[in-house]
Amino acid sequence: MPSVSAHVAVTLATQIDHVFGLMGNGNAWFLDALVRDTDASFTAVRHEAGAVVAADAYHRASGRLAAATATYGAGFTNTLTALAEAVQAHVPLVLVVGDEPTSGPRPWDVDQIALAAAVGARTYTVGRTDAAATTVIAIEHALTYRVPTVLAIPYDVATREAGPIPTAPAPALPAPLQPSGFGQAAVAELARALAGAQRPLLLAGRGAWVAGAGEALGRIADAVGAATATTALGRGVFPRPEYDLGVTGGFGAEEAMQQVREADVAVVFGASLNQFTMRFGDLFAPGTRVVQVDTAPAATHPHVGSFVRGDAAVVAAALADELDQLRPAGSGWRESLDAAALRTQETGEQFAADGRLDPRAVAARIGELLPEDRVVVSDGGHFIGWANMYWPVASPDRMMMIGTAFQSIGLGFPSVPGAALAQPDATVVLTTGDGGGLMALADLESAVRVAGGRGLAVVWNDGAYGAEVNLYGLKGVARGPMMIPDVDFAGLASAVGAHGVVVRELADLQVLAEWTAQPASERPYLLLDVRISSSVVAPYQQEIIRVNS
């Protein structure tokens, strides 16, 4: 007869196609059933945090429900940083874990329900008679609230016979959030405001992409002649790049940000308006009318003057229909702007004053050489500015910053397997620092094994924790704890089957040009160990320094 673990595995497999994790005592029987009894694929990683990170990246790159698994106790506690990141990034995934037996905790057990709750994840514990039903509930919770859900299998229940596996119903999910009557009136008024605006701007975040609002946003922009801009995770959502001012905040080009500040009416779709997007309050001029459209209960920034609660696609379509009735002449503002020129970033010289590479010059050159089909995955750290500023991507599902929601580092290498399996025809480009790279080193092997010739890692190796150097070193804090002895990442990569190259001058990047020219099936995973100067501070970090001074 099928076991409780089989009920969980088979039911979960009706809604997912990949599980990431590693086996331990608490999830061995679940993995056995998953491999034997379902069509879902299992991809092994080398650290439990990497299981959640890979699943997180898989969702961000595919839009599908993700799944991960780990054992109880130490295996579960290893997942917590990655779990907290996924919670704050609103990533729907199911984490299947072992748990203490129903008879009570053993010396190596911890209160996993409390720990999960502490980072914002709810736990559902299966029993002998309700394993399949509880699995469906966990799936519904993850998809409805767009958060990770923990599905726990007590150790003494995992192998118990549970009878025939019932047919799992499709998850019961809520319809897209419709605006209220007040919201509908606000949409009509907003249409009139946009129609009369002289310098209208539309700003979209990842929420607009998730909602599928791109086409309707394009209709609005065309109707009123609006310039557009996006958050770092929303780039590519608008269909007319020739009128797009790029990413707002510290990743944006200064001249483009000056034009954003000129807007008289700005409408924000599916963006939380965090401090970085808003340039710490300086993104819009004091006279700009800022309207936010979001599913959050209320406006998420004090500079928002009007708020419409609703699904970004639903509200955008309604707004576009209102504008169709008004038939505005169009502002002509966006046609007066050379958006491509305004988006241009400074590239600096090849070398900084200390003789090491200027990361801006390196990033610009790498951006010229990268394959067009790229998916960029970013660890956290000072270096996040370089990929965001110099490596454009085609759509929001091709740029993911795993770690920034929770302000974490060390989640880079395990994100590669998830992105590679979600986008099987793309080149997955990882950008990471030497500090985060060392922290995630266990899953360098996973990245090489899964991505193979479709994978490329750029390690920004400045021998330091750059953010700390910039924020605290400048204040006189002792620099010793901020420094990292020279690490040969190229040698580490070679040890697990990749081709590692130390880059000390721009000419060394010729290896990337040659690698890109080869068919993916004929090339190895490539890791560029880029020796950069720590003296060049990214613009977004300069904003943080200014605010903290």
C-alpha cells in the first residue's frame, strides 16, 4: 500500500515538475516515492540552503510553482536564510521537510514550526489519513499568498501505509483582485489626469509582469505619449523600449533619472517602491502626482498621492479602455527624449588608480560579449550594480536578484541550477562577489553540473566585503574584518570541471568572446575571476552612503 510519503510526493507532483534538495533521514522516503512514482524530476544540490535557492530561481525564471526538500533538524535550519529571502520576495514554493516524530522531539530536533513562522512561512504537517489533502492545502496557500509553505512529514509517519492515493483536485485559487467601486471611479479620474498630463510617466515592477499587464501598459503609454521606466526586476515589461528610461533608482543612468524627475503625473504598477527604487525619496519631484496600483492593502510609500487597489493587469486594462473613450492627443513628451542616449552609463577607464580593473569598464565589455539569450542571476553584495547597469535583459523572468529582498549574500551559485532548468534554451549568467562566492561554494559544483556549457559565472574579486568597506570603512571602522585574502576562484572552478580564467585586463575577456562563439554543447562552464578595484563605488551605493552620512 502507498505510504504517507507517497501520498505527499504524488499529490505534489500534480502541480510541479522539479524538486531541488538533498536526501537525509527525514525526507528519504519522500524522495524515494518522488523518483519511483512520479514524473517530476529531482535535482540534487550540495547544501540545504541551495535547495530553496534553486527552487526560488526556478520560479522566478519560469513563473511556475517551485518545490524543494530537506531533512529535519540541521537540514531544516540550514534552509532558513533562503526561506526568509523567498518569503520577502513573494516566491510561491513548497518546502517538503522531515520533522520530529509524533511521540515528541529527540535531542536533535528543534521547533521547526516556530522557526518557519519566524521568517514568515506557514507549516502544514501531514498525518496518516490526510497527507494528500494537506499537500493540496499547502499548494493552495503557496499560490494564493505567493509565499513559501513548509510541508512537514513527522519521522514516525513517513513510512506508514495510507491507502490508495486519491485524485488530487486542482488548487482553488482566487481570481485577480478587482478594484472596488471607489477604485473604478479612481481609474476614470486617473485616465483624465493622464490625458491632460504634459509629461506622463509609467513605472512598472515585477508585480506587473507577474500579472501579465505588459500589453495593457503599452496601450496606456501609446495613448497618452508616456515615457516608461521599470524597477530592477521589472525591466522589459513595456513593449516599446525606444521610449523607456531604464531602471529607476541607483541602477539608473543619471540623465535618465533627471527626466523621470520631470514627470508631472507618474503611475506605478506592481512595484513596492522600496527605498532603492525611489532613490531614498528623490526619484520624483515634490510637485509630481504619484499614483500607485497594487494588490497591497494600502500605498507603500509616503510620496504616493493616490492609490488604486487591484490586480495590475485588470486596472491597466480598465485604464486603457477609459483612455480609448477619451482619445487624448498625446503629450509628445516621450518623442522629445532620446531614451537610448539617456540610458547610457559611464564606463570609466580600464584600470582604477590602484592598478586593478575598473568594474565599470569590465561590466561594459562583458555586456558587449554576452549571448543575447541570457538569463542573469545575481547574488547580493556591492557588485549588484554592475550587472544591473550594463547587462540588459529581454524580460523580467531573465533577471533575478536572489538575496536582495532579505539583504543576504551567498545565494548565487545554487540559483544557477534553478534558472538553467527553468530556461533550458538560455545562457545563465551568474554575477557574484568573492565574499558571497565563498559562502556559496558548496553549490559551485551544482552550477557546473546542471548548467554545463550554458553557464557562465562572473566573480567580482576585490579582496573585500565591498559594501562594508564603502559604508563603514569610510567611517573609520577597522578594515581588517572587511578584507578577504586573495582567492583563486579560477582554480576552484577548474577543480569541479569548469574552465576558470583570471581576468586582470580587458584583453583577458577574449576568452568570453571565444566561448560565446561556440555551441553550448561543445563548451564548458566558464568562470571569470575578475580582479577589480575596491575603490570604485557603484552609484546606488553612493546613494546609501549619502543617506547614512
